[in-house]
Amino acid sequence: GAVVSQHPSRVICKSGTSVKIECRSLDFQATTMFWYRQFPKKSLMLMATSNEGSKATYEQGVEKDKFLINHASLTLSTLTVTSAHPEDSSFYICSAAGNSNQPQHFGDGTRLSIL
Amino acid sequence: GQNIDQPTEMTATEGAIVQINCTYQTSGFNGLFWYQQHAGEAPTFLSYNVLDGLEEKGRFSSFLSRSKGYSYLLLKELQMKDSASYLCAVREVVGTNAGKSTFGDGTTLTVKP
């Protein structure tokens, strides 16, 4: 089946640090990747949709300058949380879809803790 | 936009059958997905329905009625490991956000011995 790799799985860092999270589709080309944030016992909150070679589409209320997304190739998208603060602590999950007729497949998530 | 409703919690007994319902109200529709998510882990894909009817995959089946805006996930021969959150997701019509799905809040299923 389709495999999506997300790295790192866990990050603990000081306030003010910028953190980069990578999402890779290992066995298919992902024209679209999605970045989600999930709080404990809550559902997935879509942050942005990333399309290869173009700017990401951010959901309402998500700061573009805070959460930088780069989709440089058909197999890699990155999310950078810039100058992270404790309120940015969360579970971040990426997903990828080969095309609009295929389901999204999720990475294992990144648990971000800002001290 | 999309509105997706599913029960918050359900409890069932090991070996039994449980049905998790999902209703949706959308301006467009391009498929409905069910995902399983264990605590602290990312969701895993279970099933996909785009046409009306039942899709069966082992112990899991999913049903869709587009005219009613309704789907259910049926889990048979429940096992303790089936305790998880089950997410219903509806994909928007292909367009500028091709493939973008809206997720329900999830149904937390607890399987008891």
C-alpha cells in the first residue's frame, strides 16, 4: 500500500526555535499534500493544502508566515514552524494523495513540544 | 463548505458487531472515506465509497447513500484492538483543492471483553 514518511516523529525544543517537519511519499508521486494539526481528543484540523510547484493554500486563521510550507517535488513537502512558542505545541500530521481519485495516506505524525 | 456528523462515543463487546454512522451535508461530493486512528497515532485508511452501496473488506464494511447524505462503517467480530477513533471524511468536488477532505470529529469506540 501507499507509504508516507514523516520526520521527525518527536521534537522538544526551546521557545523561539524554528522547527522543520518533512513529509515524503515513498512509493507514489503526490500531486497534493495536506498538513493537519490535532489537539488531544480532537479531530484533524486542516492547516494548508500543498501543491507541487505552487504556493500552498492556507485555511482561514492559519498564519502563512508562521507555518511555512514548501512542496519542492512530487515526493516531498516540508512544514516549518517559525519561532515556535508553547502554544504551537501539538501533533502535526501530513498526508498525501496521488490524485483526486485516491484516498489520502497519512504520515505517522510529529509531536511538537515547545518549552 | 461541509458539515459532517458522527456520534462522539460508542461501546461494544468483543466478538459483537457495531455500526458507526456518519451524515454529511455538502455543496459537492467526490467520495467518502473512513479512517481508524489509535490514540497517539496518525489515521490509517480503512475504506472508500464514491458510489451508492456496500463495500466489504474483511471484517470492515462501509455503506454509502448519496441521496441521503449518509454512510456507515460496520465492524464485525470485534476485537480489543479495534478500540480506536473512527473518522468519517468527505472529499470536495475536484477543483482548486482537488482531493481536499473534511473530517468529522471522530467516533471513539471502546471494545470491552
